[in-house]
Amino acid sequence: MGIERIPVEQFVQLSQIHTVIDVRSDAEYAHAHIPGSSSLPLFNDEERAVVGTVYKQQSREEAIKKGLDFFGPKMKEMLLRAEALIKEKSPNSKTVLVHCWRGGMRSAAVAWLLDLYGFKVYTLIGGYKAFRNWVLLELCKKHPFTILGGNTGSGKTIVLQALANLGEAVVDLEGLAGHKGSAFGNIGLPKQPSQEMFENKLSLAIKIEREKYPDKNIWLEDESQRIGAVNIPQAMWAHMRKSNIVFLDIPFPARLDYLVDTYGALDCIALREAIVRIQKRLGGLETKTAIAALEEKDFHGCFDVLLKYYDKQYRKGLENREDPKPDIMMVLAEKVNNEENAGLIVNQKDGKH
């Protein structure tokens, strides 16, 4: 069916429909990749190093010969795995997207094999490197954002999910980062993605929402720039700080109950370690009080101390917005309830209150 080399914008568009095969090494893929792509390395990490050394020390031609030593014996296995991956996504599809690091020998070799077998193959001009450049440019764009604010324990993340169910454009920063955004945010969760992978997921999530809802602002949760081990890119963070805020105002007792329900079942040792990590900012007395309450299994007493600390920090962040300060629309709610509060937000924002 032929091989066609396409630019990154077209490749990203087609990646939402067709199977994407990443033929870079396992280590390259594990560090970061195009979201939704499948790993099918032409060379493993050791083989890649050998071919690269031959390329540098001898010539391109010798590197190709060495590469064929590795590629030849596993062509059938790669073909079968590729066919299975394509069928898994779309049983009747005869189209596949293939890329390597710079759109060179590795993707060309696998594209040739799949074309020979009868697939329509698209390869990415410039490879994964071109995709990364696209990501960085996307994250510098001033997309229309609306920021969902609210003190800790307001259930902002679950409200975002409810807003998405109501047909709003939503990007879940904490979900993409694999972290809940506080000192306790990684407890019970798998390892976070690399910074590069977080950026890849973020740029693609924004693009999908913009295409799905071209006339709507994208809802984002009001976050610190740092979410666990990853950072919101500086240009996007600066733009978020100037975007208008919808502030979900929920009474302290309701938020405290929600936090106890959310975090009270977590491992007490991990909770204690998280408290110790913020003791310099929390203060010596408050740290001792929170830990003592935790050791007594008095979760309300423990989180009462922590919630007062986070409320104070959040107020500072809200007040420290750069001039001109964004508009803040207050939405009063009695309790933490994702569906009810999402409805309140949409109705008030649309002037139906």
C-alpha cells in the first residue's frame, strides 16, 4: 500500500485513529514516548549502542550492515507483533504509523517490512525529536483557560471530572502527573511519569480538548507549578496565573470530613513521613500536634492542623497573582459533592443562578 512520510501535525492527528509503533529502544520508550503509542524496538538497548558505535567509528554503510545482523533474524517476530498491535486497536485496519528518534534508519526498516506485508505505513518526518519540538511549542501557546480554585479538601479534581461529564472542556493536571498535588499526593499511587512524558501527555490532552470543544475554555485545577516530581512548564504556568478563576467556597468542617475520608485510610507511616517533609513550613508545634494526633488515630485532629496550614498557603498563592490580577468568581457550596458542585459552577457561570 506504500510508505508516506508526513509532518508532525498530520502524524499527531492520525495517531488518534491509528496504531502508532515506536521502534526506538526500550530505554528510550520508557523515558518518554508519544501517548498511546506501542513499543516495538528494532534494537534493544545493547544492540542500539553497538550500531551507534559502528556508525560513529566506521560509516553509515557499516552501521546498516551491523543493524541487519540484528534485524534479520527477528523480522518475522516483529511483523507478528506489529500485526497483533494493529488488530488490537482496529481489527480491520491496514494503516499504521511508525517512528524512531529522528525519522532515520530504524523507522525506515520497519516501515519497509510492514509495507512489504501490505500495510499502509506513515512515518514521522524528523521522528520523535520533531514530536518533542511540537510539544514544546504547544505548551507555549496561550490557550483559553478557566481555573478551578478552592481550598484544599474542596474536591476540585472530582468536580473537574463532573464538569467533563457535563460537556465541558477539561484537562486533569493531577491525573496526567500521577500525583494529587500536596505533600500527601503520591501516597498509594504508582511512580510519576518523567517530566518529558508529563509534557507529552499534557500537550496532547490540551490539543484533544481544543479540537473537541473549539469554542470553550479549558478547565484546569488551580495548582502549584510543581506537582510532585514534575513541573507545569513555565510559559503555561505564567498564562494560568493570569487566567480567570472560579473559586469553589466550601466550609472548613465539610472539607475536613472529606480529607479524613480520602486520606484517613492511607498508611500511617507514609502520612507521618509526608508531615515531616513539610515541618519547616508547617512549624515545630503544629508538626508535633499533627503527628501526635496521627499516632492516636485521631485523623480529624491531625488533618485539622494540616488543613489550616494549606488554607493559609492557598490564600497566599491566590493573593500573589501578578497584575493585572485575574477575575475571581465565588461559588458557594455547602458540602463536597462533585455533581452538585459542578452543576452550581456551570449554572452560575452561565448566569442561571
